Amino acid sequence: MTTLTTVGAFAALGLATFTGIRELGLVGAVGLLTCLLASVHLIPLGWRILEPTLSSE
């Protein structure tokens, strides 16, 4: 939830007229979304892969 509000804040910078600030906002928003999607998919996958090795010890 907090990541989505941060993405919204960075996306709001995409409305700026100064090119540097606009690009910072868009790159930040896309980067945070990428990290969010990766963590949502990779953490459960890691648990599934490591679960048999953790339970056998």
C-alpha cells in the first residue's frame, strides 16, 4: 500500500513542466512499480523453493 502512494507521488512529478523533474518522476514511478511487482512474485516463489529444505532440517 505504501509503495502505491509513493508511486502516485512520483507520477505526480510527471506533470511538471521542467523536463528533469518530469523524467525523475516517471523513472521513479516505473522503477518502484517494477520493484513492487518483482517482490510480490519472487518472495512467494522463494518460499516455495526453500520450504522443502527448511522443513527437512
